[in-house]
Amino acid sequence: MDAVLKHELKRIKSSVRSWGILYIIVAIPLGVPLLRGLATKSWEAALPLFLVAVLGPSSLGRYKQDVKNGLIPGIFALPIEPWDIVRARALLSLTISLAVGALNAFVLWYVGRAVGNGGVSITPAIVAAALAGGVGSALISPSVWIKNVGVKMVSAFAMIVALIGSFLFISPLDATLLAWAISALLLGAGALCSINLKKEGIG
Amino acid sequence: MHAHHARRWSWEGTLMIEYEHVSYTANGQEILREVTLKAEPGECVLLVGPNGSGKSTLLKLGLGLLKPTSGTVRVCGGNPYSSKETRRKIGFIMDSDVLDVLLTGKENLEFFYELYNGSRPESGFINSVLERVGLSEEAGKKAGQYSKGMRKRLEIGRLLLYHPKAVLLDEPFSGLDSGGKELLVDVVRELKNNGAAVVMVSHETEFALGLADRVVLMVGGRTLAHFSPEEFSNAYVVSGEGTENLDGIKLGPKSVIIVSRAGVDEIVSACREKGVALEEVMPLMKAIRREG
């Protein structure tokens, strides 16, 4: 396995072990659609949106921590390119998001059945939602590495939209499309800035 | 002692660290101006100068953290800014630690080993490095829980994981206890003996001069003079009206640098002879410390 990917995995393990706060960060966006679903009995719509929101805040927190500890930008004196880290984080974010998405789809289906919402099932819409959420999270994650304040603002805005959207959007298709749109926007900004990371006056 | 443009150095063999007419500007401010500096295999160059003279920026350029505005920086024949293969040949300690505080000391070294060597370390190797830098008992603790001195020791450990051909050190002694400083001296000497070129910035001249083969004085983003360590130890800043009559390197409108093995008395006599209205004589080392 790639050394940077292994390193990122160890960081996640270490974070999960020591940062109770991480659970809270994940629990809030998980809880929002659950509450919404309980209120409206429309489970699927929230999935892609809250998944977009899941990893953004945790990555942002980690980025800030890394800057504070001097790991950024010093890490780029090592034989590492920004792209190596972006790629590793994106891959891990995607994997985690998909796993969380699949788990969540199952929980929603189970809870929906328990509360008597017979219409809820693991449909293609839910699978699409989980996929969209996974990709969206993966794309947000590298974008928060960026020093550029504008990109951070866009990330923060996207997360807010995602949370509010959890309550507002009904159609799974709309929600999926929105998640993809946010992801595409952040991908563009993130890719552009990560390429220019060294030119932005690091160090 | 050699004024910057007074002597052309003749270099033999491969140049490991090479700055050629390097300038660097940030936010409209010129931090380095036309700096040319070279280090050969096995040579240690000590950079000295007041705060803000551009020493650390020069090292960051060598590490590929910054891109020169003009001129070229080559380390082991490659461009450190654009090539991670070039950076793989560089060892470094920066003023701020480059460690992952979320990982243990041992995990940090394992990560660094794989990055530099492209393979996993042999069983026991990391433990032997940890033992050498005096961190065996703390190997399982997160680097974030380490003291400043322990983190610096871990960074010394990173230098022992591979065979750097160029080494850039920015205030490497800061935060280390006397044992740590001796350890660092041993490690750098070992790297030099193995053919690494070293460029170092340090205010701890007591230790740094023991390693240096050459001392370069930087002032205002330029290299002002080259000294042997012995010359540097005997260099004085002489201030007063008429100092331009003295045979030295001009430092300011009323000050020059003079090397005198005989000490202050000889300088005072020379000033008297040349009609200098002497105001102050101070060892260069002390003058640099005073400037910060």
C-alpha cells in the first residue's frame, strides 16, 4: 500500500481513538436526516446531502490542526506532492462515505420498516444517493486543504446548504443532483487550488 | 575573508547544493537578492546573519518549499521545488517540527522510512534508530505528547533513516539539551563523512562552528562575506568615522568587518594609524547575536 495512504489510515485510526469530538461531528449530520425522516417519513432524500456534510467538517478540523502543528506546509519538504495527499484523502473519504452510506441505507430501511413506512426500501435511488454522498464527501475533503479563504467559504456554504437541504428536499433525484452539483463546484475549486498550493505562499 | 564578489570559488566534483543568482520576492518585498552559494559533498556551510537577512528563506528554497523569483536552485542536480525524487535525497531539520503529532514516535519514523526508501524497514531497524536518539522508552507515545527536545530528537532520527546527500538545517540545536546537541553534532559529522553537503543556519556557534568548513555572512538578503571558521572567530565589527580607510569589508556607512588574529589591540592600533575616530569594536559573532 502507498506510504501516504497508509499514513492517512493511521491518522484516522488515531483520531477515532482519541477524538470523541469526531463522533459528535459525524453524529450531527447523521442525526439531522434521521429526525427529518421521522417527521416526514421520507427517508431517502436526506442521504446524499448529509453525507456530503459528514467529512467536510472533520477534514477542516484536521487541516487546521495540521497547520497549527506545523505539519503544513513543512510536510512538502518531504518527498510528497500535494496531489499524493489529496489522492489518499479522497480515496479514504470515498471509502468511508460509501461504507457509512450503505450502513445508513440499511438503518433507514430497517427503521422505516419498524415505524410502519412500508414504502421505504433499498431502492436504486438510495444506492445512487449513497454514491453521490460518497463522491461528494470525497471531493469536499481535499478542498478544505486549501489556504484560499474563498474555497473554504464555498465549502462551509455547501455544508450549510446540505444540512438545511436535508429538511427541504423531498425528491431523492433533486437531492442527488444537488449533491453532485456541489461536488463538481468544489472539485473544480479544490483541484485548481491544490495544483497551486505551493504557489500560494506556503512557508 | 572574502568579500562576496572579490573571489571566484573554484569547485571540484559534483555540487550537491547550488544557488545561482537566486532572488526571492514575497508581497512586494525583496527577501533575497542575487544570492550565489554552493556546497560540495562533505562540506558544511554555516550561514550567519541578523534576523531578516534571508537565511531561513534560502533554506526553504533549497527544500523546495518556495520557488525562486529568479535564478536557479539545484540540489543533487535536480529541482527541489518540482521534483520529489530530488527531495528524497535531502535531509532536513526546520525551525518548526515536521512531525505528525497524531502518530507515535515509532509510527512517524516508519512513515518517513517508507517515504524515503520506498519499502518497509527491516525488523528492529526503527527501534535501533529510536535507541540512538534516546527515545526508546517513549516510542509508543504520540509525538504530540513529546517535549520540544524530544521532537527534535525524533527529527534527528529521520536523518538516520536513509542516506541524504544534501542536508539543510535551520536552527537544529534549538530546544535540545546538551546531550541532544552532542548527538546532533555526531550525526551531522557522520553525514558529512558519508559525503553529504550541509548548509546550516544556527545561532549556536559554539556547536555549529565545530562542524562548519566555511561561514557565510548574510546581510539584507545578500551574501556579504565568506570566512573560514577560524577567520569568523577572529572577525570584528569596527565602527567609527573614517572606517572606509581600513582594509575590511564594508558593513554599513560607518562600520567594517576586520579579521584580526591578534585581537582588539591590533585593530585599535590600525585605527590610530589610519586616522579612524573609533567608536566601537565588537566581535562579529556578538554583533550578530545583538542584532537578533
